Amino acid sequence: MENTDRPLNAKEASLWLFQVMNPEAVVHVPMAFRTTGRTLRWWPMKVAVDTLVEMHPSLRTVFADVDGAPVRRVLDPSEVDIDVDIIATTADTLMDDIGAFARRPFRFTEEPLIRVGHFVGDPAGDVVCFTSHHLICDAQSNAMLLRTFMEVYDAAAAEQPVPEALSRPVESFTEPPASESDIQFWREHLAGAEKTARPLSIAEPDHGDDYRGSQMVQPIPSATVAQLAAVAKELNSSPHVVLLSVFYLLLTNHGAGEDVVVGMPLDARTAAARDTVGYHVNIVGLRGVIDLTMSFRDWAKHVREQFLTGLRHVRASIDEAMPGSYDSASDWREPLFRYMFNYSPYSSDWTTRYRITVLPVRTAYSRLDLTLNVIPRGEDMLVQVIYRESVYPVVAVERFIDRFSALLASCVTDLDRPLADHSLWSEADRSLGSEADRSLGSEADREVRASGPADQPDLAEVAPGAMLSVRDPYGRELPPGVWGELHADDRALGRQARWAWAGGLETPAEPAEPRSPAPTPVETAVTGDPEVVTMLIGLWRDLLDKDDVKGDTHFFRSGGTSIKAARVVASIKKNLGVKIKLRQVFATPTPAELAAAIATTGS
């Protein structure tokens, strides 16, 4: 029996914390694929799944609780039996059925964090879905699992033995620790970056902060994909980096500013561990400082150099380089970046060989405001945007993807045009303009004539017949849905506005009266039991390894981590018989405050 335990590393602890604090926001890495021209049989699939489980220790991993802190525990293959669930579906309900299967939560301490479903009933072909928790899997792992699954399936279906190369267990891979130079690189790279980057200007004005998410998928035109490949070769780059360069520019065009941090998952596996399944990508924050006078050629070369430099320091994730210095209960919610870019690694060679089509899985949660995934499929590409529903309306995401495709086409067609001169508008924007009765006209003349103050009560000082436009700080006219400064002819009016999706001008609502802040625990009349305060001070000393602890010592500002906070919760339950949530330690991070909260809980 293996049953080996090890503590969580920094990125695992960060993900574990997010999941514990938000149990409804499942953090899974689903993979679904359709087989064409064949009907899959249950028994060969079961043999393939059993082989995968025996090969890869991460698929046999549970997260056990030891003294209040989570540890990774690898089970022996004899203790694990992953079934292949047979799920009836139809062509109309398939994607919803896959999404529901992929979102079902796992029981961390009781079961391995992977499940497999076989969806039957769609005339287009059988569909198989693997879904794993991100703590044991990543997108690169899914690609390896899919390839091995099909190789073993074919052998089992032909009643042949499993290929020898696939019958040997893969050794667990423990990522080497980040060097001081890796950590220092990222700290210098991100120095001065705004911790809570602003939402894009297409966001809802009063958006919420929950993690309910959705997704949208659109193809990139094949002509643009072909041009992208040619440009990547010309620039001695990769499609991945050229697409990232366009994404930075698109974010700037939508109000993210000229200094943008984009999250990116980079593979941290060594050459010897390239076939290891697990959570072995490091999320890094790649910073792009855009000069709109640059040509796209120069900008793409700059992004390439930044990307390659980041790859040399991939050992340090953002959780190690920029550890959370939590000052409040909400700080853990805010990463350094709001946007993520990912290029999915499925190879067209073996997807063609096995007649497989990879399907995007609909997610219901999104931690970040917006993630843009590019999924190559043979000679085609899909753009998948996962977004928070409380931040961006559906029409905004649809236009965002349209503009990405239009901007990509513009950039790869004319590499030497200055960034500022690439159009912000898509064909859908122009069509929407005319349909919404805003008479946008030609590309050079996208202005709306105000018919007078009666129709535009916000614009009483604008003379009838004035040419109205909404412009960004660089003087470029903005498409529908994007906030900017309102102009009449060439005169800036000093007020924010945007063209509404349904037509007409929209100006920001009057700000609500500021609400008085809720009293902090220190300001309340409840005080903690002095003996509890003394006990917590002692606990702080033990966990923080500090002698100078007082009643007002801040747990996280003094070196506390989420794992140590979990030990606080366990110690309180053991010594006081009181159950508190991990969230409470973040909300009341001093002995005095936490003692007061415990007094309230026990009353």
C-alpha cells in the first residue's frame, strides 16, 4: 500500500483555499471528445481507465485532513476503482448533460478526484468525458490521458495485451522548488502592477462578485488561421505567442490600460517528467506594457521575448513569487490579474488518427473575470471565452470574441501598421450600429447626429446637428458597449458615455449614496473571553514561530498562511469544542477579534 502523505505546495494550497472558501465554485478540468465512425464498448473503456489509474499516482490521490491541515495521500491501485458511467443523452441535451456531469463536486477526503462518463444516444457519435479536479490534473495531463486511453482501448477491443510501454507505472513527479532567482525575477517583473486590475469597459456598471460563470465558443475563420501560421513562421515565433500579442491589444482597446497583467498556465514539467499526469502547470502573471505607436511586428517580437524569459523562470508560480499578504477576508479572492490566456495543447496528429473531435465543456463557474482559450482543431481553431456572468453580459462577450477575430485578422494582414491604427470594430459592430438606428456610416465616419436637446436630455449644451462620438484616451472612436469620453464634433464634453447595445447613448447612473462601512469586530461591543484570547495568543506563537504576539497581532501580516489558518480552525475545535469556518480566521485575524467572534458563535 502506498498511502504516502506530503504537504501541499504553494499553488496547491492556494487552489485548496479557494475551493474550501467557495465549495459551490468547483475547479475542475473537464475533457470531452466525440468518436466518429465507431461505437465505443464499455469493457475496453474500463480496461483503459484501470490502466490509467495504475499508471498515474495523481489519479489515486485524495486530500486527507491531518491535524487540521490538508495533505496529499496517494492510494494503492488496489484501493481505487473508477467506473465508467453510462449516461443516456440526446443531440439536443448532450452539452448540458456533459456540463452537469463535469460540474458534480468531488468529496476530497473520500474519493479520487476523477470520474469518467460515456454519453450515448447522440446520432453524431459517442462522447466520452473525463473530469478531474484541478488539484490532480491540468490541460496537458488531459491530452496525455486521452492519447493513452485510446491506445489502450484499441488494444483491449482487439483482445490484445496492453502495450508494454503503457503497463509500467509512471513515477510521481515532485516539482523542484523555485530558486531565489526565479522568485526574484517575477517580483521584479510584477513590481508596481496594480493588484486589483480594473474590469474591462464592457463590464456591467454594478457587477457582483460571485463566481457564476458561463462560456461562449466561436470559430476563427480558416483564412485567418492560415495567415496566423504564416506570420508566426515569419516572426520566428509560434501561433500561441502571436495570439497572446493580439489578446493584450484587445484588452487595452477595452479599457484595461497600457500596463496589463495576463495570467498564463505554463508547463513546469522537466524533460524526464513530460508524461506525468498531475497539476504541473504554474500560473504566472505575464506583464505587457503596450506602446500603441509600435507596429504589430515589433509588439509581437516584444511579447515573444517576454514569454521566453518567463519560460526560463517557470519554476516559480505566482503563488510563490507573490505570496498573499492578506489584510482582510476578501483579499484572497483577488488575484493579481483578472484575465487569463490559454492555448490548449491537443495534437491534430493523434486526434485525426483516432477520429476524435475535442468538445468544449460548458462550465458554470469562473474565478477570473474572463479567460480566453484557443483550441486548435486540425486546420481550424476555436475561441472559447469563459467569463463571470455577474461582470459581463452575453452580448458583450459575443462582441469581444468578434473583435478578437477581427483584430487578429487585421494584425496578421498588416504587421507594420501601428497598433493604434488597427480597427477596434468588427463587422458585427458595424451591422449592429445600422440596425440600432444610429447611422454609423462608413468606417471613417462613425458618428451619430443628435436631433436636439429634446431627444438627448443629457446633452442640453450640445447644439442640434452636432456630430457625437465616444472616444478612448487615444482619440479613437469606440464601438458599441465600450465606455469612453463623449465628444461633440471635436470637443470633449468631459463625461463618460457609450453606445448602448440596443441603440442610443448611455451615460453612467448617478452614484449611490455611500454606505457607512460595517463595523469591524474590534468596534463591536462583544469581547472575547480573556482565557480564549490567551489560548489564541499561544496558538499564534506556535504557528507563526514568534514570541512577540499580542492580542492585536494580525495572523496573515505576521506570516500566517491558509494552511496554518486551517490549523487554527482545527485547534479551536479540539480545545474549545467550537466549530468555526476557515473564512472566520480571515475576517477576524487577531486573537482578540477571533475570541470575540468565538464568543458570539457560542452564545
